[in-house]
Amino acid sequence: MKQIMLHGVDDWRLDDIPEPDPGPGDALVRIAACGICGTDVSYVHMGMTPGRPIPLGHEMAGVVDWVGSEVTDATGIGVGDRVIVCPSDGGTGPMGTGGAQGGLTPVLHVPGAADGTRLFKVPDGMPLTTAALAEPLAVGMQSVNQSGAQPGDKVVVFGCGPIGLLALATLADRGVTDTVAIDLSHARLELAKTVGAAHVLDPTEVDVWEELKRIHGTAPFMFGPTPATDIFIEASGADSVIGDVLQNGRVDGTLVVVALHYRPVPTNYVNLLMKQFTVRGSMEYPERFEDAVELLARRDLSHLITHTLPLEAFGDGLAVLEGSKDCGKVMILIGDDE
């Protein structure tokens, strides 16, 4: 059986691996689609291997091929069901981020499927390629949860890659309409409009902070008025954004960091203190992973998938993510989209 495995720094391979040997609480899923995440790119370049090769892939959907004797009674899921796989640890190890399983394979062994937190049925009529968006949507959704955004709030999302776009989709779904998307790519800004961004800004063309004053109005501060933006979601991964938000944000503003920043980022804590600013991290998913599945059923986000490739072209998918700032979600197609 084939599996994308990471062996070291910039050393990934399409390996032959043994057929899985599942237990009574496990399931096997024939994977139809698995997204490539920016985390996968980071893992490849950093060689994130804990003394052994690791399988990649954590954004997957497919069809149940086999279930152990404990699974159906506990979950109602059986052979032939179309499912989204939640890759979170769940007590049996993460999938695609250092654990023993990963979704870039034709047949995925899902340990602990009987506990009800691994497999979620795909809504009727939804293509499995669209269903594979549930995991990154859950990440974007959790950033909105951490922000506490409510209708009437003024919100800015820095970075319109898949996570930023899916945060914007979540905001729109919740009635938060006064939103601004910021990105260097006009193609991604166009995608941001399709998921609900009311305004889009390219920081190479405008002064972002002056534009935010125009769009959101101003709030008083002892050293001069600031934009009245209530919430900033940092999904770009650009280190400078964090300092810029603290420098230019309003008193009592909120910053949620969902992008990965691997290096230490200098922070002016005087700004943090004087503005009584709230800074929160956002990791993984809402308490109910189903929230993401249900949003996908309400809103068609399939157009955010801009590239589809076969498993054998995984390297081309990595190259698209790194070489094109205009792409949306890059999806690996493995089996039939039943």
C-alpha cells in the first residue's frame, strides 16, 4: 500500500507500507481526497521526524471500507458510509502530524473509531473533495471562536490562504459582516470577497492603517486616534503583523493568532499594557468538530479548491503551495469521489 512518508529534511517519499491490521474499535477508510496544508510544507522543510519516518496528511474524507465489531454499535457508522476523518489526538495519537497514521494513502487505518470523535458522516450530496475542507474549516472556525466575534463587530483577517478564507466564511455565516481581508494576492482577495469579506486591501497598494480608519472609523488613544477595528485574526504567518496590530490597534482590541510563527516575534508590551489589548492563540478545532461539517452543508465552499492532483504528484502540490501565492486549497485526489 502507498503512503506519503517524511524521512527527514526535504526528504518525503511515496513509500510502500504494510497493509493495516485494525482492531475491534478501529475502522478502515478508503481515502478519496486529502488536502495539503501549510503545516505539511513546514514539516517537510524542518524534517519533523521523531526518530522515525512519519506519514503525512490530515485533511481527509473517504468511504468506510471496514469497521471493527465495536464501531457500528457505538457510532452508527458502518461500511459504505461517506465520512470525514478528524485527525486530532483523541487518545490514540494524531494523524498526519507525527502519529502513526496519515491521510495521504489509499486506505487509512483509523484507530479508536469507536469513541465517536474520529469519523463524521458527510452530508448527502456533498462531494468528498468538498468534505475534505472540514478540517481546515474547523481551524479557521476555532480562530473565530477564540476572537469572540459577534454581529456588529469590526473584524480584520490578515492572510487569505485557506485558513484566513475559512475564518472569513465562518464570520459571514455568523452574521459578522463588517470584515476586511488583507493579502498580497489579488486572486486570494477575490476569493475573500466570495466568502463574505466586505472590503479587501493589498498592503503594497495602500496604507492599511489609514484605510482601516476610513472603513471602520476611529477610536481615541492618548497618542492619537487608531482604527476602531475590534478584532484582528492573524492568519498570514508574517511576523510583522503582530507588532503592527499592537502598535496600531485600538484600546481594548483583540488579536487572535492562528498562523504558525516558528521564530520568536519581538513584542512591545507597553502597547499591550496601555491598550489593555487581548492576545489569544488558536489551536485545532471547536469542541464540536461537527460545527465545521454543518457549516459546509450550509455554504458551498468548494470553489476554494483551486488545484487538484493525484497522489503521485504530491511534490507538485507542495510546489504550488510554495510557488503560488494565488492558490486556494490544494487537494490530493486518491480514490473515487463517491
